[in-house]
Amino acid sequence: MRDCIPFWQIHPCPPWCAIKHTDTDHVEDRIHRPDQEFAAVPLTVNDPIHRRRPDGSAYSEPPLLRVDMEQHTRETSPRISLRETNSVGFTLTGSEALQIGRALVRAGQLANETA
């Protein structure tokens, strides 16, 4: 039914999209996203990030490596992002993410064999 999707949406959302799109979405907001990040992994071996609370007191926390995914309605496939809290991020294709994933799994397995 046409009234189930906004006028600008030609194709239904991908199965992983959790966003409620509306007719009033601006062009830059017409993005498919899952309901939450896939992962936010604390990087415990890295230097901590120093922050201040609203009251001015200091605290530290580990940087987070975040994995997320999105696809603009005009794009043909999703983009996967890999970024660290205070650093440059990377945007990957599905194929690139799989290659990196396999390499990380292999490295993790080798590291655990020697631990």
C-alpha cells in the first residue's frame, strides 16, 4: 500500500532498516539505518580519553571502536562505517567489511592460540 511508505520512497526499506520514514523527511535524512550500532568495543590497550563532567570534574574512559551501517535512499547498497571515538573513521563496502572481518577473526584466533 502506498500510504505505508513516504511519497519519495520508491523501494521498500531493506529488512534491517528500523527507521520510521515520513513524507516530511529532508533529502539528507532519507537514510536506512538499523535500530542501533552493531558494536561499540572498548579499546582497552589504547590511551584513555580524558573528559570533563558538567561540574568540571575530570574522568577518563577507553576509546570505543564503533561499527555502524547506513544506506541513503539513493544508494544501491549500504555503507559500513568503522570509527574510533576521537579519530578518523572509515567507510567500507560490504565486501571490504567481510575482508577486514575475516582478517580480524584470523588474527584473533592466532592471538588466542598463543595466549
